[in-house]
Amino acid sequence: MNARVIEYKLQFKRPAGTSRGVLNHRRVWYLVLGKEGRIGVGECAPLPGLSAETIPEVEQVLAALAADPDGFCAQADQERMPSSVRFALETALGDLEQAGTQILFPSGFTRGEKGIPINGLIWMGEVSFMKEQVRQKLDSGWRCIKLKIGALQFEEELAILKDIRSEYSADDVILRVDANGGFSPDQVLDRLGQLAELGIHSIEQPIAQGQWQHMAGLCRKSPLDIAFDEELIGITKREEKIRLLDTLSPHYLVLKPSLHGGMKGCDEWIELADARGIGWWVTSYLESDLGLNAIAQWTFLKQPHLHQGLGTGKLFTNNLDSPLEIRGEQLFFDPGKRFVFPGIF
């Protein structure tokens, strides 16, 4: 088997406000494996400041993989491998088995028969920008909307949510919020109470990760369901996952294969969550459509009951042409289209 790594810079259509600052572009690496005339491609998409691995670490591991892919695969410790690299390797190997078709998991989704319900994502920004996004989503018929909060004054963000609820009840529109750890332990319960009054479905990571004592108490006392995202970063061993879930008892997990141990790592999170009655949904990690495609196919096989966070592929000016398309509030795969990698390889 041979391998090469190609770096690619994705350009955002407009600056994207995140908990780690404003992004104008993001770097990804395509892992291309070759064997007996076939190729398989996977995407490695770490985010500096959020992923457990650093960019230099990722580049070092990818270089080792490209130098000796067979030896790397034979010796690699999956649990210790950076999550973004593990996901890229999983998907590249899967695509290699399918002769480069990018149909890793054949299903009703890849045949174009069924879609995946997804939430509409509202990006951080000025009040007017956030309201504009909300209006566009609601007018387009989205029934599940996720707002990233924490960039504005809490009162301003609360006002946006109140505006939505004045027009749409909790039965009409599901509202999720993501605080990205932005609330302090002394203010969080009061704010969760105000959000609960608006019939908010759940809040992701209300306080910063690693505060287990505070978080355990919060999960017990909160009037609003709590979902873990950042709290799962770097937790790779099964016994560590069990300890976290049994100690903190979250209501939901928000799983990102590029961040949480690849698809196999997330498989284990789902197994443990299901055994404890903990809900979950899957979210992309600002990958291009190559990574998003693999995540969507894998997610569909899980037969999810909730709206998934898989609508981020349309954020870039130079995304790959792909079979993925959003129709209404669902993500579909058009089997009549193929992936195009112009100027990449």
C-alpha cells in the first residue's frame, strides 16, 4: 500500500464565529491511500485550540503514515492515535475497499432513498446577523434550530430566543443552544432556568470541561437537559468513558468522529450511552464534504431518532463538488453525482 497527504485550505463564505474566535479559513489534510490500482481518500480535519492534538502533532503522524502505511497500520495504537488522523485513516481504508467510490456504507441513504433530518445552525455574530439567520431558517421550514451562544451579552441572546418562541412553540420548533463552556459555575443555574422557561431542548457544554464536581451537580439540578461535547475530548479508553458517564450522568452526547476518537471511538460512546439511557446525536466538525459524507453515511446506519448536526458543508467557497445536498431540513445523497477533486489530485 502507498500513501500521500495533500493539504487543502477551505475558505469560509463569510467569517465564521466560533468559541475559539473567528475563522476565515481552515486547513484540512486529505489522506490518499493506493493499492493495486485502487485509491481511497479520507479527510483529517483538526481544529487548533479545540482538538486534543496540535497541528504539528498531526503533521508528524501523517508524515509517518505516508512514509510506511503498512507498517503504520500494523503498529498503530488506535486509542492513542489523534482523533482527526484516526478518522482520516478509517475512512481512507473504507474507501479503498470500495474502490474509491466514497460509498463507505451502502444503504438507503447512499441509494438516494432516504435523508437524514438535521438541525439548522445559527452562527455567532451581531444580533442583526443572528436574527437574519434565524428568519431564513424558519421561513425555509426548519423544525430544529441550534444557536451558538456566548458571543453576545446573555440578555441579547435570550431576546433572540424569546422572539422565536413568541412565534413558534416548542411543539413547532425545537431549539438547541451551545454555550461552548461559556458560563461560569456561579451564574449557570440561573441562566439555565431562564432558558428552560423558553422550552429549550438542551444546552451543550454550559460550563468549561474538566470541572467534574460542578458538572455532576449541574446534571442533577439543571432544569434543562445538558449535552456533552468538549467534555468528551481526550477521553479515549473504555474505562475512562464509563467513569465519565457514570460520574456525571449527562442527558445527551454530541459526537464528532474527527474530535472524539474516529468512528470506532464514537461507536463505543454510543454503545455506552445507549446502555445508560443517554441520548446522542452526531455533528460534523467543519470538514469539507468528503469528511461530511463519511460521517453522514455512518450516522445513517445508526438509525438516529434525533436531528443531527450535519449541515456545515455549505459554508465554504471552495468545497468539493459532491453528491451531498440539503433538501428542506434533511441531508440527502444523490447517487447520480460523484465527488470531484479539482486542483487537489
